[in-house]
Amino acid sequence: MEIGNITISLDNRWELNDFATFTKEYVDLYSFYYTLAFVQNDIKSQTTFTSYPWEGGYSVVNFFQKTYGLIRRGHRLRIIKIQYSSPGVIELSGVISIAQDISILVGAICASAYAINRTYDSIKASYIKRKLARLKIKEMESKLKRDDIDFINQSVKKLSEDFRLNPEQVQSLSRITKGNKLIQLKMLLALYRRAELIAKQQTAGKTRL
């Protein structure tokens, strides 16, 4: 993985909370895409996240913490410069290809914000109605109906397409979940919640990846 400078443009008025939001969500997105690239490049990797119950938000928090832990020390995001003015800039050192993946995701949401938001809201509403949020992964085979399975498969496919995941990333997502589509859906929903916050900042002209 090639290390280089990542430039993020800043503009307009920022509050301290804006920086807190941006840095937290950007690191989570970086960790997610790094993990996909990690298992793609290491064919012997046994990295999986199927041991979590994936019931509620605790597993999601653990997931992003664990993915951050997979980042090699030399590949972690490091601040080179922060200049707050109009315009301003954040310069980071990190894996260039991972920063590009984040830019693609955020750009896709910005370009089709209304459509993707409706898709997310529709999927999330059905996800909750079907009580999938409370379903422990170990109970999946015994409690999922055929209609639930179809919904999960279609939702994963739709979100992967909307997020512009490439075939290799889709394959890596399958590897780290051992092909479990429900876990993949939970991951993608969590990914959207983080990317949307940065997309809102970009749409508001506060940042440009």
C-alpha cells in the first residue's frame, strides 16, 4: 500500500464539533476500507467478524475499533498540517488508495444524496420492522424467513452498488463475514451513517475530499 499525502480542503465556518465529527468518522471509514484492502492483499488472512453477536450498537463499535487495530502503524493516519482559514486545509499522511475509496463513497452520497438517503431509510425501516436489529447472528438460520433472506440479499447488493464498492471490495466484505449477508448489511448500514455525516459537511461546502 502506497503511503503519501492526503489533502482535504476546508472552507466556511467550522465549529469545534465539526472537527470532532469529521475526524472520528473519517478514521472509521479509513479503518473499514483498510480492512477490505488488507484481506484482499493477504490471501491467507483469517480476519473475520462473525464472533460478535451483532445485536445492537455494541458490536458495531467493537467492529470499527477492531478494524482500526488492523492498520499497520506506518499506515495509520498522521497529521502533517492543519490550516484553518478561508480556504483552509488538512494534510494527512496515509494510504493513498484508501483515501481515494473514502472520496468515492462520500462523492457518491453527495451526488445522489436524495436517492441514496431514500434507499437507506427504506432499508432501515424494513430492517427494523423485521426485527433484524435484535436478531443474534447465531439465531439467524432458525429465525429468518425466506422473505427476510431475499430482503437482506437485495439490500446488500443495492447498498454495495450505491456505495460504488468494486468487485474486490465486495469479495473482501464476504470474506470478513464468512459470506453472512446479515452481518454485511449491518456493516453497510453503519458505514452509511458515518459517511453521511462527512457528505453533509462536503455538501455544505465545509470540506472537500
